[in-house]
Amino acid sequence: MKAVVKVGGKQYIVTEKETLLVDRLQDGTKELTLDALLTIDGDKTEVGTPVVKGVKVSAKVVEAEVKGDKIRVIRYKSKKRVHKENGHRQKYSQIQITSIK
């Protein structure tokens, strides 16, 4: 069974026992209960308005803060000897889907 859930303003399609990176969760939660926006069970697809009734997705936080890959941003103006380089590493939380009920 697959489900579409919304975490931090983004939607993810998840299955049981799947680990995924989501935007960093602010509070120190260890367990999450998410509403399913859509469920897929074989050939049967159920779309919620706005959520599917009776379907909850349970997840646990594996790591509260994980850093992503570094992104280098370069601003450059030709013939002016002007350049500026910045770096950025996004912070994520790693969660694991425990069950879809």
C-alpha cells in the first residue's frame, strides 16, 4: 500500500518501512501521525477531500537534523572584477514510515 502525505508544505509518496528526508522539524518530536491525502492499494486508488477518512500514516524520527549537500552560489559581473561566492547546506530531518493504517 502506498500513500501520499504532506510534511512541511511538501507532498511525498510513501510506503511502509521507507526512509526519507523531509524539511527539518522544529520541535523535538519522536513520533509523527500524518493524514493520507491519497492511497493506492493495488488497482484501487482513493482520493481524499482533503484527506482520506480512517487512514493514518505513522512515522518515527530517525535523526532530528541531517545536513544536505553543499550548494555553491556564485554571483559574477564580467569586466568589473566583481564576484561573490556563497555556500549553503540545507538541514533535513530523516524519518521512517512505520505503518499505514
